[in-house]
Amino acid sequence: MARLREIVRAGRTQVKGLLRDQRLISGIGDAYSDEILHAARLSPFKLADSLTDDQVAALHSAIVTVLGEAVAEARALAAERPEPHPRLRMRVHGRTGEACHACGDTIREVSFADSALQYCPTCQTGGRPLADRRLSRLLR
Ligand SMILES: [Zn+2]
């Protein structure tokens, strides 16, 4: 938790980018960073160094919960069948257009870096959809 606060305070980067940065935190990719931000109710574009202590705590607990569940699930699946399994039980990642399990709002997608991310506007961005930077650049 203290270490996470250090990492978060160190860089003026968007929290989604920070979670994906393997130099800072290893092992969290596109899918789980979407899940963690949804669980922490944080906008993926929020600047990491603007997070309050409460938000850092929520982020920390979301990382522990989401990754803990993923590991438990992977173990359970591996015990059943030894082959690799697709990631299951994603709540927002890859679910564009579906209803959010927490609030029922529609899960949206926005471009991020070289790919896209999924999020719930009601849970994460105060109900406002994020502007797609790639699209607005094209329209300008
Ligand atoms: Zn929601």
C-alpha cells in the first residue's frame, strides 16, 4: 500500500497507463487493468498523481481482490482441465455494449495507446462517457 502510493505519486501519468507499465507494476495487462479500475471506481484517464489517499487505498484493494480472484479461478480451472483457458468472469473488459454488473449502465469502449479499454461511465467517470481521442483527432 505504501509502495503503491509511492508509485502513484511519482508520475504524472494516467492511471490506466500506470497499471499497464511493467516497469512499475508487473503482471497487470490490458484486461486486468480494466477490471481493477472498474473495481476501484476510477476513471482510466485520471492522472495518477491526482488520486486522493482514499482512491489509492481503493486501487490497492482492487488490485488485491481482482488478481486474487483471477489466481483462484485459474487454479480451479487448471484442476479441472489442464489446458490453457480463456480469461473468464471479466466484468468490463471485452464487454462493450453489455450491461454493467454493478449498476446496469452500458459498458463503453474508448481507444487507449495502441488498443482500446472498456469502462462503465456510471461507476467510473461520474456518468460521463470519455472522449475518444483518436476519433476526435480525426474529426478535428
Ligand atoms: Zn457500472
